[in-house]
Amino acid sequence: MELVQMQKSLQDYTKSLFLEGVLDSQFLQLQQLQDESNPDFVSQVVTLFFQDSDRILNDLSLSLDQQVVDFKKVDPHVHQLKGSSSSIGAQRVKNACVVFRTFCEQQNVEGCHRCLQQVKQEYYLVKNRLETLFKLEQQIVASGGVIPAMELGF
Amino acid sequence: MAEVMLPMKMEMANAPSKFKSPDLLHVLAVDDSHVDRKFIERLLKVSSCKVTVVDSATRALQYLGLDVNEKPVGVKDLKVNLIMTDYSMPGMTGYELLKKIKESSAFRDVPVVVMSSENILPRIDRCLEEGAEDFLLKPVKLSDVRRIRDSLMKAEDLSFTKSVNKRELETENVYSLDSTVPSQQLKRTKI
């Protein structure tokens, strides 16, 4: 595939993620902080997000599977995940966490289980999308090209 | 002696911040979130600050030499111009850290900015009452960091100018002080 085509594909792909609400403007902030001196900044932060999230989702599953659910343990985990997803612009994960926290406040175990499923779904979605995005970027760089800057006029 | 003073005065009038490298603002950032630590570190570096990042309030106190259980670590040489701390952290919160810093004689004048993902007014009030310079909603914006940095650099410049003017007053005064310089310039600016 030609370099120009790859760059267009990347732009279109990124655009679709914003239009679907998978990512929000915070992700653009991250991209703006990346430059020649820190060319891997975005992928580094996102990798940390994946590591943190995998751990948190695991802990949440364990906590919610207990005979007696300790909401004092559950809520801080959701709060953490809400924070980190917000920091990288993973909008749908963040929104799912907001709903999750209201069920925690109500101490609604059934509701929390449903929320955990929802959060997991959104997380795996954004993880998949971002991994694809990074692959597209790598292909461009490997072909000697530059990753095009995101245009905000859509 | 007077000849030496005049060029220096002119220099001061035209000089940009005294913070040309290596005299960068040194910021201590405190956050238990891995993602947020990486993010705030980058925001600060892009804003030409020197950054030290720690993952807990306890470690921040250790770094500052305020932890009673540890020996102070070279406190005399440590220059921190700004502390930015997350509010919600396990163990000691950012609010508790703020209080400890304001209680210390060594660091009570260091501006402390509190960050939180939650827009809770009583929380914000509590922090400001305890002496926080500012309260930022997460995710923190580059414009927030720049605004704070600019205010700090202005304030530091003014206190530097104040000490220079003081020296001028104390030396033999052959050239009279520029009377057009308003005295308000010597007051410390609130962010």
C-alpha cells in the first residue's frame, strides 16, 4: 500500500474512533504532547493504561465474586479505572465507570456485576482499536513516512 | 562601583525570567496513578520544568525530608518551587500532604496545587482554605500547567528583583533610583 494511502487510512480510522465516542479530545492532548524527542509517548501511556486496567478488572472480578461484597474495596478500583481511562481519553470506558460507581454507592451487587461486564466490553473495544491504530502508525513509520497530525475539523 | 550598578539595572529591566536553564522551576508531582504520573511528568517537561515524580504522599514527605521516621535527606540543598498533588490517594491523601507541607517551616512557602478528577466544591474549599494555591480538575490541561508556571515565574522574578533593588539601595547611591518604577512591583503576586 502506498504511503499516502496508509496515512489516509490512519486518519480515517482515528476519525471514526472519535465519531463513535470511543476516544475523546483528551486523546488528542496526548498526541500533541508527542514529538521527535518523545516519539513513543502516546503508546507508552496507553501501555500503562492497559497494564493498570488488566490488573484492576481482575481485582474487580475477584471482589465481586466474594460471598459478601466489600464495596469499600470495589469503589476505589472503579474510581481508579475511571481516572486512568479519563486521562487517556477512553471516553466510553470512563462513562461505564461512572455508571458503575452509582451502583456501588447503592451497594447493588447485581447492578455492579452488569456494570463490570459493560466496562470490560468497552475496555476490550478501546484496547483493540488502539492496538490497531498503533499498528497502522508503525506501518507508516516503517515505510519511512511521518504520522499525520489529526485535524480537528470533523 | 556606580558604573557597575547601572548596566546591571538595565539588564534587569529588559531581562526575561532568571529561569534560563539550568535554573528551571523544579516541580514535585505526587500521584498514585501510573498513567497520571506519566502524563503530568510530560506536561511539566513540555512546559520546561524540572520534574520529580513520586507515587505517594509518604514518599513525597520522604523526598522533602519531612518524614519523621527517616533522616532528612539533604534538605538544605533541595529546592522545590512547586508541589502538585493528586487529592485521592490511598494511605495519606493529597489534602493531608498539603497540611503537612503548610505546617513545615522549610516548605510552607512552596505553592501546592491539588488535582482531582472530582469536582466537589467542599473539597476544593477545604484545600484552598488550607493554603493550596490552586485546584485543578483532571485530566489536567497543558494550559493549566502553563498558567501556573507563568505565575510562579513572575512571582519568583519579582522577589529576585526585590533583592536586587534592596542591594542597590544599600550601596552608595551615585545614580538615583529610577523613580518611574512603581513600588507595587515589589509585592508578591498571588497566582
